[in-house]
Amino acid sequence: MSTRINMSGTEEAFLGGRDSHPPSAGGTSVLCFGQYQYAAEEYQAIQNALRQRLGPEYISSRMAGGGQKVCYIEGHRVINLANEMFGYNGWAHSITQQNVDFVDLNNGKFYVGVCAFVRVQLKVRVMQ
């Protein structure tokens, strides 16, 4: 028996739609990320990894405007973690929206605040 993850119309369009994929062994159409599906062991390992908290070695900080300390995770660390958890070809991302919140000039330095929404897509888990 195959289980399918429901997706919005946008995700279906991005992945080519449900009916564009070859049938699985059970005769049902299955969505895949590329040509790959998660095995049950992979899925469980990913679930366990996602439940973990990031250690302090992953968190960076810097001083922001007004002497305020801000914490963040650097982009290369996020990419490395995603590759470790989902595999190099097991995920994809795209920036769906990006906004400049502010641009300030203070003592000859520019300070810019930017907000971005990022869509992350994973290959589909199928149980048989």
C-alpha cells in the first residue's frame, strides 16, 4: 500500500503534478523528489534529527543597532545541516519573498534589515 503526502497546487505544479509520475509497484501514482523516495529508516532518522536542538556551536551573534545583541545561524551552516539530514540531492530551496525592512545611515555606516521567506522542499516519504 502506498501513502501519498498531500501538496498544494503550487507544489504540485513545481514538481510536475501527481499524474506525471510513473506508477509504483502497487499501480498508484507516487510523487518523488527527483527519482528518490525516503526509506522508512531514512524518514525516522530525519525525524529524530529534526527534534534535536541546535548546539551553541551553530549559533552566531553580533551587535546590532542600539547596542543590541542578535543571534542567528549562518547560511552555510544551514546548508550543511540540510545536506547531512536530507542528503545532497534530498532537498531544494527557493526564496519566495524578500523585503528590505530598513536602510539606516549612522556615523557613516549603513545598516540594512532584510526579511526573506524561503521554501524548502523534500523528497516524499512513501511506505510500502
